[in-house]
Amino acid sequence: MNSLVCPRGRPEPSGDLKNVMERVALGDHAAFARLYDAVAGPVFGLVRRVLWDEAQSEEVTQDVMLEVWRGASRYDPRCGEVMAWVMTIAHRRAVDRVRYCRAVADHDRKAAAAHQETAFDDVAERVQANAEQQQVRQCLHRLTDLQRESVLLAYYQGLTYTQVAERLCAPLGTVKTRLRDALIRLRDCLGAGS
């Protein structure tokens, strides 16, 4: 078939497109309107098949038509039909958009991966916490009974020094000394000294 169907239903013979294209190259707006009517539908269809996204397809179609308008003087009728030239531009632009979208998506993925914190290893954390608890228990058992009881009341039950003294029926000064000595021994045992 030697004619194209335009969106307005007006067929445009391919030979006439060469004449229209010559006038477009000279800046004829009316000729461009005829060319647009003849090629915009097929251009959009091709672009839509490549991109699948309607909004991007419309945008790329506009870019193609703008490129056709600006580059009409580069068209050489000896190298092929107007429609083939325009469709080549359309295909190239659509593929460029696909590549651009993939590059943006890859960049976004890489940026997100770079900013993503290392996954928290709950098992390792629990093992570490258990090991530390075991070490504290061992160090607590190395304290005297009176020191251990004072530490447990003050630090594990949250009692004040005065409350610990009352609970143990001991003078406040004695409880403070026991706790200070116990904390020094715990520090040394846990390796936090020096």
C-alpha cells in the first residue's frame, strides 16, 4: 500500500510526503501540520510498543516531531521514504528513553544500596549478650557474699544505698564501702580496668 492513514482520516501518499517534507525543511508551518497528521499516529504506535507507558510515549512522540521539524533539512529523499526516516528517529528516541529509564533505576538502586545500613544480625547480638551476661555472673560469684548481695540489691533491684543499708541492717558507710569495693573487683574481673 502506497498511502498512509493520518489521524484525521486523510490518506497521504508517500510521494506527497517528500514534497511536504521539502516545504517543512523551508519552515512551512502548514506543511508541517500535514506531515504531523500523516506521521504522528504511526510514530506514537511505534513508541508505545517500545515504552509501554502512555505518558512517556506521548512525550517521546512530541520529541520526535520536534526533531523532525528542526532537522527536516537533513532529510535526503535519495536515502529512503519520509515515513522510514521519521520512524527511524522515533525508534531511536524510544530506545534512548528505555536506556535512560534503566540507567536512572540502576542509579537509584545503587544509591539506595549505598545508604542502606548493614542488616542487624539478631543471632550474633544475642550470642554476644549471653556471653556478656555469663561473664558478669562469673564475676559476681567471685565477690564476697556481702558484696554480691549489696550489688544485687543496688543495681539489679534498683534500691538506693540507704534502702540497701536498711535491708541489710548495716550502717550506710559500710554499705557504700562494700559497693565501692565490689565495683572495683567487678571492673577488674570484666577487664575494664587500666
